[in-house]
Amino acid sequence: MNRLAEGSSLERHRNDLLAKHRLKEERAAEQRALQAERERLLNQLSELWDARFSVRQEVASRINDSLILEALTSVTRVRLI
């Protein structure tokens, strides 16, 4: 009878360990998926930052070009007067 109880206890322990192992594997798979999603989002963020920088640089160039043209026009007017 004692061996039967011991065998039953070992079987429960084995089943518990197998369940924990499956849970560990599921969590590891979830973590890999989340890591991949994080990398994708970081790449997307980097691309958006690059696009934002390009737009800001373009706006700054247009403003500078406009100011240069305005300054040249002002200098020309002063010389004509």
C-alpha cells in the first residue's frame, strides 16, 4: 500500500513538473513574440523620427531661403534709394 501511495505521489509530482514546463515554454514563446513586436515598434519609431527630422529640415530650409531672399531684396532696395 505504501508503494502505491508513493507511486501516486511521484505521478502527481511528475504531472506538476510537466505542467510547469509547458507553462515555462508558453511564457518563453510569449516573451519572444513581445520582443519581436518591441523591435518592430522601435524600428517604426526610428523611421518616424527620421521622417519628422526630414520635414523639420525642409521647413527650416524654406524659411532660410525665404529670409535670404527677403534680405537680398532689402539690400537691393537700400542701394536703389
